[in-house]
Amino acid sequence: MGELEDAVMTRVWKWNRPVTVREVLEDLQQERSIAYTTVMTVLDNLHQKGWVRREAEGRAYRYEAVSTRAAYAAALMNEAWTQSDNPAAALVAFFGMMSPEQREALRDAVRMVQGPEETPAPQNPAAENPAVEKQTAEKHAAENPAVQNPAVENPVGENPAATGGETGR
């Protein structure tokens, strides 16, 4: 999704109701100069891509999101993960870039998916201790030399792309 498509979808998701081109246009014009036909084209493109559905209202349409922003983010993560030639290594690298708060949100999400009766007691001391986490990552990297683990090369939570470092691509 491009930057303008994202700006339009952000409004559609935020308002959580069918919207007109005019409503989106007026809100976007608070931030930038943009034409009605541009917004209309973007919403038509989003409709063709399956991100919004539309219903005719007179000579215009009302557009409504087909899914949530969370579902969109999940689709992006899934696409990136499945395109990796080594999905396990991609997950290890992704987890290594997470902040402690993000890792806690991930644990919460896993508990929600598994349910309380399925949630095992934490068996990974690295989850609570950054020093142990680094040792675990170093051990994993030593046992799996093909896996480059950013948790070893970078402090936990530091994104190598954000610091100008190697991204592994």
C-alpha cells in the first residue's frame, strides 16, 4: 500500500463507517493540497485491490473497510515471513529487533490464541533477562551458523535498519 493509500485507509479505519470521497478529501486537505479526483482514484484503486467495498449512493459511492488495520498488518507480516528462504531465521531476527514491550505484547497475543489452559509456563529464561537472552541468541547462532541473529549483533530492541547498520538483505 502506498503512502497516499495508507493516508486514505487510515481515515476509513479510524472512522469505522462508510465514508464518501468528499469526507476523506476534506480531512486530507487539512494536511496537504489534494484534488477530489485524486482521492476518488485512490479509493477506486483500494476497491479494486479488495481493501474497501463500496455502495452506490446517488451518483457517488460510500466506501467501507473490508478488514481492520490489524488484519492488514498481519497480512504484511505473513507475506514477509512466507517469502523468506528461512522462515525460522526470519522470526528469530524479527524477535531480536523487538523491544521488551513488543515481546510482552507478543506473549499476550500467544496467550490469547492458545487460551489459558494451553499456555505453558515460561521455559525461556531469556524472555525476562536480556543477558540470558543474548547468551541464548549466541548459543543459537553458534549451533546454526546459517542464521544471522541481530539480537547478537545489536542490542535488544535496536533496529539495525534504523541505525544505518546491516539489515541482512
